[in-house]
Amino acid sequence: MPPGHEHAYHEEILQIEEAEYAAADYLLCPSDFVLTTFLDAGHPSQKLIRHQYGYDPKVYLVDESRIQDRNGFTMLFVGGVAPRKGLHYALEAWLNSPAHEDGKFLIAGEFIEGYAEKLNSMLCHPGVRRLGHRRDVAELMRKSDILVLPSIEEGSALVTSEARGSGCVLLVSEAAGAICPHMENALVHKVGDVNELTRHVTLLHNDRSLLSRLRSSSLNSIDKITWDAAGVRLLDVHHEVLSEKQAKKS
């Protein structure tokens, strides 16, 4: 990572964070992936509590007319464009699938220094469009069929819930922290598995009925991933923790 980047290795910051983790009574984990990383680091399971993030349904909403009239196939990537987000995996999968022949792959976000140069041969494909930093992400999502996020590691990417609220089907890695059961309302692949991701892109490109079914299933449950729903879950967490502390005192 470039010097000074928020995700660059910094020993002093890491030591502070680990001291805070050790001092806390509980650690809120916004995804199963995050919870697993704490377990792997030796934190006791009883200290870890799952909660969730959400999205604003007033901003990220569906345009049903566009879903009905949509032609072609559009895949969207949104985020800070760095190796941890896995864009190199997404590009390779896209170019290995038939989607690259007649579809569009939109990339919204700023590249870190040196990353675009490494990927130049793939970024030069005529179906791949670098959009840079955008303020119309919700509109881009409404125009797209799928959101791809093959992350190597995440906390819980907000764009995944925002995309679902906008009518996109998710193609994500297990590390993306998305709220989306595989084959129920999304397709989820193992981290770094380009072959599996290629199969998923190909499947949704070739089988529009599956794409439609996953989209409908996703939209039927988006009320469970709003910020209001996240607030209810966080309130429940507080009640659970207080009840547990009261039980220990008595």
C-alpha cells in the first residue's frame, strides 16, 4: 500500500487497536467474516457479538421500469480501488466469461497508486469503463444488473446492502461481509477463487431467469438490511448484554 494509506501496515496503530480489543468487555462484529478473524486471533467466542450495518432506502431504491426494460448485461464495482477489494479477480473473471463479449463492466472509485498500471492490459478492454470517483452511485446501481465485490478482507461493505436496495444482484466473496445467502438472493465465492467467480458471472450472463429470481428474492427481504433494522439489532444487543450482566450479579 502507498505510505500513509489507511490500510497500510502501521505497528503503533495496530498495538493500540489490539490493546482496545483486549480491554473491551465485548466486541461488535458486523459480519461472520469479522467474527471469524477474532476467533482465529484467540478471542473468546462469548466476547464476540454479531450486529449488522444497513443502507438508506430513501437514497438507494429500485426503478422497476428500468428492470423491466433493461437490455444487455452490466456489472458494477464500487469502492476504493485497491488490491484488498479484489478488482483484479473481478477483471480476470469478467474477461474469462462470455459477458465481456457484449456486456459492460463499470468501475466506480479511485485507484491507489500503481494498481491501475498493474491491471492495464485488462482495463484496456473496450467493455471495461473506469469512471473514477462518483457521486451518483445510487443511479449507477439502478442501471446495473450485478454488483461484484471479490474482497480479500472487509469489515462489512456498505455498498453490498446499498446495491441490494437498488436492485442489483450480488456477486461477492465470503470476506465481503454481505448479508446474502448463496443461491438464495446472491452468488458467493471463496476468496481468491477466480474460477468460481468466472462461473458465477457466466451463469448470470447466460441465465437471465436465474438473475431475475435472485433479484426478486433479494428485494423481498431488503427491509431486513436498512439502517432502521440495524438500529433494532443494536438495541437488542444492548439488552442482551445488560441481561447477561444482571444475571452474573444475581
